[in-house]
Amino acid sequence: MVILGEPMEAVRSVAFGFMLPAGAALLPEGCCGAGSIIADWIFRGAGDKNSRQLSDALDGLGLHRASSVSSSHITIGAALEADNLTQALDLYADIILRGSLKEDQFELARQLAIDGVLALDDEPRQKVMVKLREQFYPSPLGRSTFGNIDELKALTADKTKQIIADNFNLSQTIFAVAGKYDFNSICKQIERLFESKQQPSLKAIKLRPKDTKYTHLLNDGAQVHIGLMTATVKPADKDYYNARVAVSVLSGGMSARLFTEVREKRGLCYAIGARYHGLKEAAGIACYAGTTPEKSQETLDVIMAEFGRLSAGISEEEIERAKVGLKSTLVLQSESSSSRAGGIGTDYYMLGRVRSLDEIKNKIEATSVDSVTKFLRENSFKDFAVVTIGPKSIDY
């Protein structure tokens, strides 16, 4: 297991996360959504504690628990008062290694996962982005972390136990901690709790390209929800920071281009935004817009035109504003132990090393009109995956 730590002298809290290699893209075919079940099921009793006793023990330590499923990992962790870290890690070792995994609790966890998929129908803005990632990324990278109803219903407790046994690979697990802690003590405790024989690496996933450019999902609502995504450089690429600044020029606030051109000047939509979305294997810029059926076609056309217009030129003022926004976000993250624990874990997985906050700040500061414009001209945004939800489709 890789152990990463970042001390934060100004805080009295600590946050940690175990990144377990059991993300959506690593699941067997026909098991879409198993990650959501697992992230809940493993907390329903572990070691010598039943579900209620385990919950009481975790709550008794004042933990703010966090669990998430990504394409690559199930991450479980918490933020808490620093004095309680040792006891918390003891409990999490039981959760990871000695989960009760009882069948009656499996049914409850599965139903919650199914409810999560069904709830997307009430959140079309979220649903369109989930479907967009499915369409944009090579399979299985874009596989839904929420799941597929039919595959969730077909999953059994035994099959899910096998997934846990196969994918909770300690040799490929990343443990990250940030805040107030003693690193040597943590290393000794993790070694005591998790020491085992080296486990073989998981099989590499085989990527299958997607060729669908446009999908429309019929919905009787009064709005059309538009999601579009175009490829860009990956997090490890030398032009990563130029890409991030370019996205911030496009959609870094109310003075950014998309908000100004599409919403304020033309009144085409009530909500719009774009952001960088990166995986280790691929990355893209994803954009969302919510509009009316009558304005949906023009909204899409103008958004795509704004993507294309970026390479024609960016002003010094736009660059500086984008850099200030990115650095402000960095400052906020630097004050959160949870954000830093997540950040150093993700860095190690994506880059094979951890970036300091000063390094990130300096890289952002080093971008310029010339560097961003050069990046845009060499990496033009022209091929888009598009998904819409609403009563009317559009032409693409």
C-alpha cells in the first residue's frame, strides 16, 4: 500500500482516504453499479460489530464520513478531530478487511443503489452529464458510477463478495492523510493493520472506442438539458495548466465567455457552465446548458462557436482573471484537510507523484496569453459528443 501524507500545521483536524482499486471501469461486465452497493454494504457491520454498533462507533469518534465511486476507485475516508485518528483507522481496517457482508444487508444496499439511479430522473441536469461521460469516454472508462437498473437487479451477494475479494487489492491501494498527524505512527499502524503478501496487479482494462456523437433522451419536461464534451490533454500532459486556464476563460465566472455570450447577451439559457474533467487515460472539457425547446438549437450552435472562437485570441485581462480564479480555488482547498487528502491521493494515482500547492500555483502563474493561445491552436475543439434530455431533439 502507498501511504501519502501532507502536514497542515494550522489545523487541529485530520482527514484520510483509502483509494481502493474497485472503480466503475474495473468492474466485470454486467456489474454496473456494484461500486455503489459496495461503498454502502461494507459499512453495514465489520469485525465484531453489527451494522448499528459500527455506526455508533464511527459516530462516537465524531467522524464526517465520505465515500465516493469514480471510474478508477472506491474511496472511503473521513475528516475528524486529530486525537481520534488511531481509533478511526482501526475501524476502517475492519471495514476493508473484515466486513460482515450479510445478505440481508446486501439487499438494503442494493435498493439504495437502485433508488440512486431512479433519482436521476428527477435531476436531469445531473443525468445528462452522467450520460455524456458514458458516451464520450472509451468504454468502460465512462461507465456510470450510479449503475444500471437491470444489472443492479441481477447482482447477487455472492457475486459482489467476489468483486470485493478480487478488487480490494492492498498492493494497489493508496492511503492519503492530511492535517495534524504523526506520519511515523501512522505508517506503523497501517503496517500492523494491513500487512500482507504482495498481491498480483489487477488486469489492465481494454478500451473500446465510442462512435456515437449524439444521443437524445425523451423527457416531457419544459426544458432541454444539453451536455457536450470535447477531448483535451490529460492531467499528466505538459499543457495541462494551459488547458485549465483556457477552460476558466471560457467558464470561470459571470464575466467568462459562455455566461456573457450565451446567457447575458443572447438570453438563450438559464444555466451554463463548462469544466475540465480528467481521468488517467483520457480527458475532456464538459459543458452543460439548460434552456427551452425553442432555443435549444441556437444554444448548442453558439456554445460550439464559443469553443471554436477561443483559439482566435484571448486578452491579457481574460488570462489574468482566469488565473486569479484558479488560484483562489487553490487557496480554499489548501485550508481543507479533506481537499488536500483527496488531492494528494489523486495526484499520486494520476501522475505518480504529489504536487505541492506552491508548484500548482507557480504553474498556473507561468501560463500566458502566448502559451494558452499556442495550446488552443494546436488542440482545437472540433469533435463533440452531445447528449440532450427534453421534449425536443436538436440537429447535430
